[in-house]
Amino acid sequence: MSALPAYASTGQRVWHYSFRTICGLIFFFLIFPILVILPLSFNAENFFTFTKEMLAFDPAGYSFKHYEDFFTNPDWQQAMRNSFAIAPVATLLATSFGTLAAIGLSQQHVPYRSAIMAILISPMIVPLIISAAGMYFFYSRIGLQGTYIGVVLAHAALGTPFVIITVTATLVGFDRSLVRAAASLGANPVTTFFKVQMPLIIPGVVSGALFAFITSFDEVVVVLFLGSAGQKTLPWQMFTGLREQISPTILAVASLMVAISVVLLTVLELLRRRSERLRGLTPS
Amino acid sequence: MNTQNPASTDTGPDENPQVLTTRDGIPLKVSLARALRREKLRALVLIAPLLLFVLITFAAPIADMLFRSVENGIVSETLPKTVEVLATWDPESGEIPDQAAFTALYEDLKVAVEEKTHTRLGSRLNYEASGMSSLFRKTGRRIGRMEPADATVERFIDIDKDWGTVETWAVLKRYSPTITPGYFLNAADMQLTAEGVEMKPENERIYLYLFWRTLFLSLTITSTCLLLGYPVAFLLAALPARSANLLMILVLLPFWTSLLVRTSAWKVLLQQQGVINDFLVWTGLVSDAGRLVMINNQTGTIIAMTHILLPFMILPLYSVMKTISPSYVRAAKSLGATDWTAFWRVYFPQTVPGIGAGAILVFILAIGYYITPELVGGTDGIFISNRIAYHISTSLNWGLAAALGVILLLAVMLLFYVYDKIVGIDNVKLG
């Protein structure tokens, strides 16, 4: 399919090009909704569609007013501060617990490995609405509902499976004799961990942390139930905005969040290449 | 660990020649077992903090939900004496309980009204039989002014004639045990009556239909994802690595973009005054008056969720197709197969594991979706999750929310068990 041979029949040629067109349309479907909000966020009017001025590339049709609104509106600013207060702490918790557990799980002999793995991965599998419902019931029993700590703990729990999966994947290629070599040269377990093991698995740990961060940063269902007005995050503010009075500021926020995803995607790709190089594979 | 040469062990006259020992004289078997135990312990110590953390912050809430879906302590807590008296009463007799029950009810309600718990009991019982909430409110208001001597059968019937019906007392008796299947029956559109379990009247059945619709919409979304994802994965696997990696960005960027960003994009695109409708009007395909309604209905949910879940279909399909050697198809063609036969009989069967993995993953994710249907689904495009959220935050019928949640959870667990059998839980890959 990749290249059309010179002897291809007319039918094969027609099929080749129509298949490519179909694929092109599907790619368009995937990327178009994300690309279309970028120009719309610079709309000078409060419309959700392209105005005549915009289509004519008239500078008067474009403005930064929705971005200005985002950076000056106290509601959005508070939401952004809350998001940045919750996500890093949840990430730190998820990453430190998750990395330790992944190292434990990758030992050769772990009793009840599959049962433990099932429990640790479960926050990723259980539908968010069920996690949110259970946490709402349980956290209101123990007085954590509507508190900052409650939201952080919940987000950390949701982020751990990603850390476990990424770190375990890096540990698969980890040469255990390096640890033994360090120990035989007199390093204690803590030194061995930080000087030998950590530098080699750091790409996995960082990408796990990024996953945990984005899980918390994007999460809306759990915070919607567990949080009170004081924990209103960016996704929550977007959710209420979309449900009640839809304002074009949302498009400005969405464009900024697309920019964040692009940065994250780039970092992850660089990490993946570095990890493969460290493990002696040629990055593709 | 230093072991002696097996040949040297039979030099010692008082040692069993069969047993290998380490240098310090401990049998090798014992020493190995000890080392193994130490290793297991070390692994468990490393895992323990996270395991405890997840058990407390995540597993305990799920267990709490399971408990709440059957828990029903409220009747016996609010009306302890009445429940005791009713234990000897038989609703089959066709007569209301005697004076003892009314005296007990008076004493219980007197306490309940002081603690203001009678209205909660009323709303709880109202889920099972309508009219109970107002009955308890009304009785509660009047009971404060009643003397113990006034607590007669006639006086209660005078407050509300419902106290004179067998059904009221039967409901009280039926829901006095601390464990009830009532929420689950409600979740399946059934009810517990004097004659046992039966279906609710036609016009009150909503949940079975909602479950059916959740299933139907999830299946539709899974099939559209497969239909759109298969060609893309096929193309990506066939292209040389360089161009495939470039095109992969088009799949990964949506995958990494916030769910709410993508939902808002669709909300903007699909509106009647939105970009798609404007474009269609401009091309003349649709008249200005006949703008398409694509949002706040099932169409909106299906389009937006297909877009959101498509990467979850493409990625597993791609990773399976990448491992299929092109020489099989070439061999088939050299043996005289047409393009179609080579694809259908040789290539396609090898992609079935990828289809299975992708389809189950998308289905599991779709069946529990809440945000997107809530924002673009209107009334006929919503899922069972939206009903659960409604019962938690609006109707406050937490027991029913828990029961619906447990049913959904069981469905997901079952699907995940299948997924584990096909793909394996350890083979989950990200990005």
C-alpha cells in the first residue's frame, strides 16, 4: 500500500488514491476540531463562528479580548491558581508512591503479584463517575469532602496507575546486575538507588509524573463531586461555563490548554527517545 | 552465596552426603529459602505504602458504595420500638396492627421529631411508596401537641387516613431490616410488594431503558471508532517510519488534549449557528431555515465521543498491525490471490487481536462516560452515569445512585476480565 508499483492496474490506482483520500478525511476529522478553536479564540466578536472580517483576514476581525478576559477575570484566575495548587501536590504523591511500588513489583519474586497489580491499576479502570460517587460517600463520612486535602488525595490515587505502568515499562530493560555491582563495591541500598537505578529509570519516572499531572490537571468529574467552591479548578470552571453561560473566553482557555498539551507531547517524545537510547535501542 | 563443590560434601563423615550446605554450614535449601523470603519481604515493603494509600483513598470508597447500595438502617434506627412491635404483626391478616404498635409509633416519633429525623425517614420511604414523605411530615407536625393518652388508633387515622391502611404498615415492616434489596430492585425497574418482587408499572420504568441506551450508544461509538480507526492504523503501519511518525502526531495530539477542550470544540462546531452549519449554508447544501440540529441529542454524543475515543482504537490496532510481516500478503498474492482475498483471508485475521483490544478498551471507556454526554447529549443522548450524578447531587437518593453504580461497575469488571484474557493487564501501554 505504501508505494504504488508501476504495473498497477487502473482499478488498483483508483483504490489506492481513494483509500488515501478516506484516510485524509479521517485525519481531518481528528485534528480539525482542535485546530479550529485556535483562530476562533481571536474573534473580535462574541460569536462562535467565523465572521466576515475574519474570513477576509481583516485585522479588525481579530483581537486578544478573550485572552484579556481570562487573565483579568477573578473567577478564571482563581480557578487557574487552584489547578496549580492541586495538580503538583497530587503528582508528587502519585510519583513517589508509584515509583517505589513499581520497583517492588519488578522484583523477581513478589507474592500475590497479579492481585496487587489489579488493585493498584483499578483507579484507571473503574469509570470516573463510580470513583467520584464512592469517594463522595466515603470522604463525606470522614470529613474530607469539600476540602483541599480530599481533592489532592483523590487525584493522587487516580494518577498512580500511570506512574506504575510507565516505570514498570522502563524497569523491564533494567540490568539488575548493575545493582549487585554497586552493592559489591560497597554502596548501601539508598546510595545504589539514587546513584545507579534512579538515573536509568528517570525517563519512565518523569513520563509517569507527566501522566499523573495531566490526569489531575484535566480531571473534572471527581473534583466536581469532592470539591467545594474553594477548590474550583480550570476544567470545573470550563464545565460550568459550557453548561450555563457559554462565553468565548472558554475558547481562549482551550487554546492555552492545547499549547500545554503540545509542550507535554514534545517532552514525552524526547523522553521516549532518550530512554530507548539508554537501553541500547535505536529510536524510531 | 558460596556453595561447596558437591563432590566435597561427602568428605565429612557425620554429614548427610545428600545435603548441600553453604560455607557457614547452613543447608543450601534453608539458606535459599531465607534469601527468597527476604527478597519477597523487600518487595512487599516497597509496595506497601502505595497499596495502603490506594486501599484507603480508592478501595475503601468503592467498598463504601457497595455497602450503601444495600444499607437500610434508617427505619430501625428512627422507629426502634415500632419495628419491634411490628415483628409479630402479619400483613397477610388484612388488618392494621393493634394499639401497641400505635403507642410505640407515638414514642418513636416523639424522639424523632425532637431530633428532626422523621422527615429523612419520610423521604427514604417515599422512594418505595409515594405519599410516605407527606405522611411523616404531617404526623410529625401534629405529634408535638399530643399527650401519651391521645396516641390512639383513631387519633392517628384522624391525622392521616393512611395510618388506617394495611399498605402503610406493610411498607414499614418490609423496609425494617437493615439490609435491603430495594435499591437494586429500583435500579432494575422492579419493586417489592406484598406479593413479592414485580415489575413497576409501564410508565415508571426508566432504568432498564437507560441501561439499554447506554449499551446501544457505547456499541455504536465502538463500531464507528473501529470503522474510522482501522484504515488509519492500516495506513500508519504500511507507511515508512518517518512519515508514519509525522502522521502519528495527528493521532497523539487529540489524545493528549484535554477532554473539555475537545468537548467545547464540538459544542462550538455543531451549534446551529456554528461553523459546520455556516459552511453547509454557504455551500447551499442546507437552506438557512433548515440548519441541522446536531447537538443536544444522540448525534452530538456519538460524534463527539467517537472523536474523543478514536485514538484509543487506533493505538492498539497500530501496535498489532506493526508486527504483521508484509511477506504473508506478498506470498498470498504470488500464489494468485486477488488484493481483496489477500487482505480478507490473510491480513485481516491477523489483526483480530488488535480489534478485540481496541474495541473492548473503547467500549469500557464509553460505557462510563459522564462529561461529554452531559454537555452535548441533551436529554436523549445521556448515559446511565448522568443518572447516577443526578441522584447524588440533585435527588439525593444516594442508595439508588450506589446501586446503579454497582451494576455499572460489575459490567466494567466483566469486560475488563475479558480484556485481561485477550491483552493482559501487564501489556497496557501508554502513548
